[in-house]
Amino acid sequence: MDSKGSACSNPNPNPTFGPSKLMLAFRFLRALSIVHRTTPASSPTCRGRRIERAAYASMAYSAGTSRAWSRAVLRRLHHRARRRAVAPRRLSTTAGNRAEALRRLVPGGAGMDYCTLLEETADYTKCLSMQVELMQGIVDSASSNGR
Amino acid sequence: MEKERFFGVNWQSMDAGMPPEMNSGAAAAAADQLPNSFLNLGWEQPMHHDVHFESALSSLVSSPSSNAPAGNDSVIIGELIGRLGSICNSGEVSPPSRYQSTNTSCYSTPLNSPPRLNLSTMDHQQQGRGGVPVPGNQMAAGKFSPFAADPGFTERAARFSCFGARGYPGLGGQFGLPEAGKLSRVSSSQSLKAVQLGASDNGKEVPVSEPERPETETRSKFGGEAEFGNSQEASSVSDRMTAVGAENNARKRKAASKGKAKGAPLSSSNMNPPKPSDGEKSDAKRCKPAETDGADKDAAVKPKTEENGDVGRKQGEEGNAKPPEPPKDYIHVRARRGQATDSHSLAERVRREKISERMKLLQDLVPGCNKVTGKALMLDEIINYVQSLQRQVEFLSMKLAALNPQLDFNMETLLPKDMHQALGQLPQQVYPLDMASTAFSYAQQLQGTPLQSLVTNSLDVQGSLNPLESSLRRPPTMQLPRLDGFADATSQLGNLWEDDLQYVVQMGLGQSQGTTAFSSQSMPVE
């Protein structure tokens, strides 16, 4: 395990544990395969957006609905599926308060009190780092073997 | 008023152990001041001096560490008490300036020059503060300490304080003015304690029990002259005390009510309360450390009303004739500090603790956050980290999308079937694993088992993991003959999943100490 993995495996003080990385990997790979199957390879940006959305969706699904950020991501995903909006990337300009910046970064952070926001930030950061690790592993494996 | 004066004269004459010439002198001084009593209406101001004298007298009585005075000292003190008694009886109605001058002279003639200076300064302070009691009483206690250990003096002082407690509520009851409450507040130790208890919630019942002892004592001393319903007066004192808060400015009242919890144990610990009898004195000595301990315990985190109630109850148990030490400066400081004990501040403190705990958690999560100090910098670091992670996800998804079609072929051919197959059989296996791991970690958290049992349990978990791992590893190895050229990729994916498995186990353990043990045990397995 690399350092990031060990950083991810810090004990969660909450009784509900974070998402298992295995489930996250399965979900993401399945979503990735679906994206690769359904989306033509002609438009890499559209595919990239879909992959990114799939990444967030897999994160949120594996995190479950007990977290506010995962609920927000899923809600936004459903809305976006209807509205066909852009990727769940947020334009976060660190203007004004730091807490406001964090609120804008963490999905569902608007209207959250500060304590809950920190808690959600912790969980979201953990899941996000896990996801990044997973994607990095896939990209590394694919790029090292694909060429 | 006539009755009060009569009380004073009677008390002076009844005072045992007092030389007759001193007694007569005190009576003459009292008679000198008697005609002035009809002229004056501003009798609010002398009461503050009375408070001052009360506190000074109690400090006279109180300080336990002192050399024994000579016999003439006791005589002087007897005269002092006599004059004080006359002042207390007649000075209620005497003009303030004259009263002050007589007071200072009365105090300074028996004593040396430093107490006189002290008294005059204290008088000025009291005038400047508008009758607010001054913490200079400690200094007065230090100055008056040579006279303290005389038992006869303490007894006389106790009688005096008892009389004061008797007299001023009677006065207040006679006049029924709002100032009367104030007067009785500052008049004597009992009424001052009534103030303290009136500040608390259950203060109404305790002062009733308090002045009953002075009542009995004054009855024994004065031969049944104390005819007043003391309990009624005490309750009226407490009632008036709640009304006096409206008369004073609100801040002072708040400060008093908040600072009593601190101020009362301080005074009780510093000053030995003059008791009418020796047995009660020993009782007071016995219950004093308990009171200070309880007050210290109370002063920590408890809400204000509880604190006051506790202290008030203890004071009520301690009994009467406790010398008042109302240090106003303490009260002010305490008021500012005591605001941290109301419910809002407590909730705020809980919230802050929670936030700091979350911050600590985030500090563990975010790399490089251990080095920065301060919440703002930590928040900056966290924000940067989350932003970088989101950008990384974006970048990696773009990279995944832009990967060459071999990967797509790989993903399409390899993963969907196997993933569907694996996912078809995974939920039955992963979820029990998760349940087992979480249950295991719960058990580990609950029992606090040492590392050995942790390792053995982890062996069990590992054993249960093995079929799952084989099932997970099986699809890539089965795909190997079909997909030539991607063997390394699939093996790496397998390695990735093994890492995931390892990570699942680690998460199930929830402990960083299990990392080494698991890595050392999961290696021979595969």
C-alpha cells in the first residue's frame, strides 16, 4: 500500500464506515465499461465528462445515502440526467470566507452548518482520494500495457 | 425608631465584660447622636458605612492567626463595639458627614494610625462607589488582626452582628421603602447573606431559617425584647432584595448574582465567621473546608443557578453570623468570566470542541496538513486538497476517456462480462465481508482487545477472505488466454483488487496498527 492508501485507511471515528474501496472499484469499472460501450470514441471530451460523472456517481453510490454529500451528488446526478447539464465540477473561487469556499467545494455543502460541513468534508475527502487512487491505478495499468 | 434606639442602649448596657466608664462613654456618644436622628432623612448613605463597619468588624473578629491581645485591648474593643452599636442604632438617621467623622474617630482612637488611614480611605472609596462594599476589607483584616483572638470580643461581635441582623430588617419593615431593602442588604451579615441567597433561586426559604438563630439569641440576650416576626422580615428582606436589583443598575445586580458563588466561599475561607457559641464555632470550622471544596467543584462548569443554589444551601447550613465580605472587584471579574457558564456559552463550547475534533480528523486525512498550524491555514490546505482531488478526478476521467481503444476493447471485452459476473456474485460475498469486518471492528473497539487477539481474529477474517479473493482473482486469469497482450494489465488489475481487498480488511479493522500484520499475512496467501 502506498502512502495515499494508508492515509485513506485512517480509522473513521464515525460508527458508519466509509465506502469500501472494492465496491467503489467495481462500480466505477462497471460504469466505465458502460461508458466505453455506449459512448462512441469520437468525442473524448463528452466521454471524459461521462467518465467523471460516473466516477462521482460511483463514489456517491458506494458512500451510500447516509452522507449529505453523496445525497447531494446523487440528487444532482438525477437532475442532470434530466437536464443534461454539465459535469459536477464546481467553479470554486476562493472569494470571501474559507468556509464558503469549502461549502462550494463539497457537494451539498450549502446550508450546512460548520460542524457538519467539516464532517462531510472529511468523508468526501476520503472518498475522493480513494476514487483518485483507483482511477490512477486504472490509468497506470492501462497506459503501461496499452502501448 | 424608638424601639431601635432602645435596643441599642439596652444592648450596650447588657454587654457583659465592658467597663462601666466605657459603657457610659459609648452611651454618651450615642446620646450625642440621638438628636440628630430626627433631622436626617438621607439615611441611605450611612448604611453603607454600616456595611463597611460590619465588614471591618467581622474582619476584626475573623482573622484567626494573631497573637493574643492584652486585657486592655479587649476593653478597647469592648468600647469599640459599644460605639459601633450606638452608631448602628443612631447612625441610621444621622447625617452622613457627621456619621463618618464619628465613625473614623471611633475607630481610630483605640487603634493605631494605620487602621485609621485604612478606614478613611475605605470610607472615601465607599463614598466614591456609592456604597458599594470594597475589597479593602482584606487589608482591614490584616490591620485588625491583633485583636482577633479574644473570645469575649468575638462573642460580643457576634452579638453585635446578631443585633444588626435584628435591627435593620426591623427598620426596613417599619419604613417599607425600597431603600429599606437596600439598607437591610448592606446592614448586617445576615441580611447580606439574605441578599446572596435572594440572588439564588431558592433564596427565599433559606433566609427564613437563617435569622431565626439571631432571633433566639437576641431573645436570650435582650430578655424577650425581640418581638419581631423574624421570618416574615427575612422573607421581606429577600423580597426587597429582588426589588433592589431594579433600583440598582442591572449590571451591578447581575454581577452580584453571578459573583456570589465565587465571592461567598472566598469570604468564608478567608474569614472566620464569628459564632455566638464555641460549639457553633467549631461547627463552622468543621464545615468550612467542605464548603470551600464544594464551591470549588461547583465553580468549574456548572450552570450559574445551580452554583448559586448549592452555595446558598451550604451557607444556610452553615448558620448565622457569617461576616460579609462582598468584594466588588471580584464580582466584576467573575461576572465577565461567569458568562461562560450560561447555556449558550456551554453550547458554543461543545460546538467548538466538535469543530476542533473534526479538524483533527481532517488533519489526519489531508496530507501535509500536519505541518500547518492554525485553523485558517488548515482550512486553506483542506480546500486546496479537495480542489486538487476534484481536478484530479476530472483529469483522470479525461485521461481514461482519451486512452487508446485497446483499453476500451479491454474494458469492453474483459470487464463487462466479468464485472457482471463478479458483481452477480459479489454482493453476497462483499456484504458479509463488510458486515464481518465492521462487526469485528466494533468488537475490537468495544472490548479493546490487545494486538494478539486482533491478529488471530484477523487470521479468521483472512480465511474468510480467501474464497472471495480467489473468486476475484479468477476472472482476470481466466481472461488471460483469451486476451493476449493484456495479461499484465489484468494481473495489475488483480493486484489492484488485492490492494482493495487489503484495504477492505484494513478498513474493517479500522486501525493503522493492523496494517503491518495484514500485509505480512496476506502476502503468503496469494
